[in-house]
Amino acid sequence: LVEIYAAEDDVGVVKGTFMSGGVTDDTQPRLFGTATAGGTVKIYEGTVLLGQAIAGVDGKWEFTPAVGLSEGAHSLAATVTTEAKGESDRSATFDFAVDTTAPDKPTIEQVYDDRGALQSALSQGQSTDDTTPTLSGKAEAGTTIRVYDSGNLLGSTIADAAGKWSFTPSPPLLDGGYLFTVTAQDKAG
């Protein structure tokens, strides 16, 4: 029996172990698996042999592709070869995506005052009595949106499936001027 049970991303902002179905910005993630102790483990993507590793006495093995994987979806499988039994059937696939492309630049579409006598969208430079105005905009779906005032992080939110996001400051803003900016970070980091 042979399996690929996890992979490790050690590149970029988001690092750590990921499971099948994950997303990574590491084009050469380290794979981890188990197989017959002392067996030769071969890693395939479709019909292409990516390389091989030897399972240790505890049956554990590690493999890092020598050549970086391309952007997009990948489905890897492993076999184990022993002198006694030859090459095994392939393992269940370990599926993941490589994403090295930064998300599109997010936008702030509106800052909305929903407190007090005058409630409306604010224009650039306009004053408000709302200490918790709602900012909203567009970004790549599923990205983490971080909202800043003059470079200081106020908080974050997630863009929905349609790419829309909204954020209300907490704690409330103090009197004074504010310069809002946003960044977007995808699951791969």
C-alpha cells in the first residue's frame, strides 16, 4: 500500500502543510507519504514520472519535484516497487493547485454613512458624523481584503463569490482625517 497524505509549502507568505484539494504558491512542494518499508516510491502526474524516493524503515517517504510545477491544477499519484512484488497499483490521487499569480488589485467602490440625519455615500474628502462608515468594493472572489488607514491596518474581510466585500471599522474611528487603502491576498498567499 502506498499513499501521498500531505504536502508542504515553504515559499511566500503562506507557508505550511496542506492536504489534497489545497492551493499553494510553491511550485516545488515537498510531498509526504507512506509505503512498504524500503520500497522505491515513484511519483507520477498522469503518465509523466516526476521522480522517486525510498521509503524508510518506518514506511515514511518524502519527495520534492526537481522541476517546478506549472501554474494550475495538478493531480499526483504514487506507486511502490519492491523486489518481492514488483510495482504496485497507483495510490489515490493527491490533487492541488499551484497559484503564483497575485490577485487583481482590489477597489474601494464606496464609503457609506448610515448614521445620523444625513445618510449617503461619501464623496472623496467629505466629512461625516458616522464613526463606523461601511467601506465596500470589488476584488477577486475569495481573497482576504485588508483595510488600511494611512498604512495602519484597521482590519480584514473576505470577498464573496461575486468578488464583493464590505468592512465596518471596529472600534469606531476617532475624529480626524482618514486615507483608506486596501490590499487583496489569495489563498496561496
